Amino acid sequence: MQTSAREAFDALELDATARLTWQTYLLTGHRHRAAHCVRRAFQLAWNNWAVVGADSSPEGWVRARAMELALSPWHRGGPRMQHLLRLPHRQLRVPDDTPGHLGLRDRALVRALLRLPRPQRHALVLHDVVGLDWKQTATEVESSTPAAYGRVARARRQLARSVPALVGDDPSSAGFGRRLGAQARAAAIRSCGAEPRNVRPARTRMRARLHDGGLTVAAAVLVLGTVGAIAGATADGGSFAREAPVRATPASPTSAPTSTSPAAVTAARVGGGTPARGAAAEAPAEVADPGLWQRAAFPATPLRVPSRAADRAAPAWSFCGLFAIPCGHH
């Protein structure tokens, strides 16, 4: 970029930083967070200076980005869960200012502002504090003019219920918005200061370049890692050769060994003995399902229990079709 662009950017940052910081502070309630949002907005402005320099209000462009960052949930633009369990119409205690407790009334006003919904707070700060007209306010909040007017009116009514000792209890009275804006502006300036502190435009430009360069490098690393992972998974999956499926050949009942008949097994169980060695034969090697020939040879049918008195108490054994062993439960 040309030197004139750097000079224009430096002049804008030196002139508007303090003003934008206290304006953003009314949206966040946190001085350091407001300063961070303003610094990041100026970095975005430098990266898009071709557009910002040609804008009719470069300060307005930066203010819009700073307030957008302040209200963004990713930047924690103000406490959201702090007043979840409190009634919205509850009045805040407004202490009197004393030399030892300067700023308590300002803190009460800022707490009341933070209770407002974000769209209403945004529109109220732009119109009553910054001093934009209704059309400009609607443009910055990206809404129609009647919608922006409705947000400001609802915010004023809420503040009149929350801190009537500060702003009054009649939001429809003449000059209510001007008084509210003056008090909020004074509180923000006392909190953030009216003069810029630690403003270095050269450092802002350097951080803007580093931020964009870091995002580009991170995106490139992510893309390369994703492509490498996909290529590795594809290479590993293609190295496995497909095996021909093995067709199951059920054996005939006569091919099973005679020593594994249900009667022989049951007789051995009833007599207190165990089946003879070799009673359980292994399935043929060519059969894919080892239990297929057993199910074909020995269907799961209950066996007749001997009529002896000693054996009547024995359970009705059957040949289990699930585990292919004598069983009295399946």
C-alpha cells in the first residue's frame, strides 16, 4: 500500500480509538474486552483499507465491526447468565456518590444496560449515546427504521423500570433519551478514559498481517492433513485382496460319528459317566459353518427320560440347538 494509506489509517486510529472504546464498553461492561474488540476492528480495517478508505465514514465502519465483535457470543460480549434468575422488572439499588465511593451510580447504570437484550442495547447506544439519527441507527443494526425505533423505545421503558432514580420513571417524557445518553456517556468515559492509551498503529498493522497469515497457514495445514488422511485410508483399504466366499456344504446325518448320538450322550450323563474319548468329532474342514453338520445330524428334539425311579428326578435332557451340546435349558 501507499504511504498515504498508512498515514490515513494511523490518523484514524489515533483519533477514534478512545471514543470507540468507551462506546463499545457500554455493550460489554468490561473495559479490557472493549479495548480488545476495538483493536481487532482496526486490524480488520487495515486488511480491508481499500474499502474502508473509500467509505463515507471510516470511523463508522470500524465502530460497526467493533460492536459486532462485542455482541458476538464467540467474544463473550457481556454477561448473559448473570441475571438469569433475577426478575427483569426488579429495581436496582442506586447508592449516593460520595468521595470514597465515586462511580457507584455509574456502575448501577451499566448493570441496567447489561440487563437489556443485545439488539435493544445496541440500538440504544447508537441512538441515545453515540447520537446517530433513526436512519443511521437502522442501517448499523441492519433493520428497518420502525424496528430500530421499537428497540430503543423498549430499552428506555426497561431502564425506567430498573433505575428510575437515575433516568426517571417516565420514558415518554421530553428529553429522556438525551439525559440517558449523557449519563451513559459520562459513565463510560470515566471508566475508560477520554484520551487514547497505548495506541500504536504500526503494531496494529503488523498484527493484522500476522493474523491473516496465520489463518492462511492453519487452513493449508488442515487441508493437507485431511488429504493425507484420506489418501492413507484409501491405500490401506485397497491392499486387501478379496477372498472368494466359502460355500457351506451340509453333511448328511450318516456322516456323523455313531458315538455322538443323543442316546449315547444321554446314557453317559444319566449313568454318571462321561462320553468316551472321541465322542465329539470336529466339523469337516470344507464346511464354513462348524455347527451346520451337528444341527443337521442332531435336531433339537427332547429325548425320552428312562422310567426308573432314580432317573425320574433328572431333567428332561435335549440336544441344544444353540450350543450343539446336551442341555436342559435351551
